[in-house]
Amino acid sequence: MHEMSLAHGMMQQVLALLREHGAERVTDVTVLLGPFSGVVAESFAFGFEVLKKSETCFQDATLHLELPDPHYRCLECGVETSLPLTRSATFLDPDCETSTSSRCPVCASTRLSPLGGAELILQQVRME
Ligand SMILES: [Zn+2]
């Protein structure tokens, strides 16, 4: 599972921070998952739950996922817009440009091109 290795990589980052700060345990981890990252949030959270059992300092850690709405640029009129997508549709088909039925709020074109949103960012870590 792709998300399992992503969760593992993220936890390695957190562990490095933990050592850097001389802290003993992690209480909260906030991760931003871009709508076009291709990462299934549920699977990522599951991977985290499984992996945290093997790391003492993660035992009480809570994962917070931020899932921002996707942003698009209209290919007809150039306006940039943020449109909520149904999450499951996004995840099932990462090629959102063709799967979205959303329309430009200005000219009603369906030719919307995704802007960014492919990121997986470790945003905040709380430790003790
Ligand atoms: Zn438009």
C-alpha cells in the first residue's frame, strides 16, 4: 500500500524533529493532503494507526488531516476558482481534469485545469 510508505516517511520526519528538540513523545501531527496528491486519506490514517504501535513515542499521537478544496484555472476565461469535489471521486480518479463535472463560476466552461494540490506536507507537530 502506497499510503503506508508515505505514512512511514512522514513519521520518520517527525522522529527526526523529536530528536532535534529532545522531546520524548508526539501528541499531535497535522498533515496537509493536497486534493490531487493521489493519497487516500483513509488509507494514510490507517497506515499511521498501524505504524504508531511500533514506535513508543507515537503511542498517544493523534493524526489530523487537512484536506483543502481543489483549485482550478478555467482554460476558457482564465479565472482561478476553488471548487469542492466529492472526495471519493477525487481519490478514485486522480485525473480530476476529466472526471470533474464542475463548471467555471464565470463562464460555465467545464475546461478546468487543476492548480497545484499534489502536496503532502507535514504542517505541525506537537511533542512533549
Ligand atoms: Zn471560465
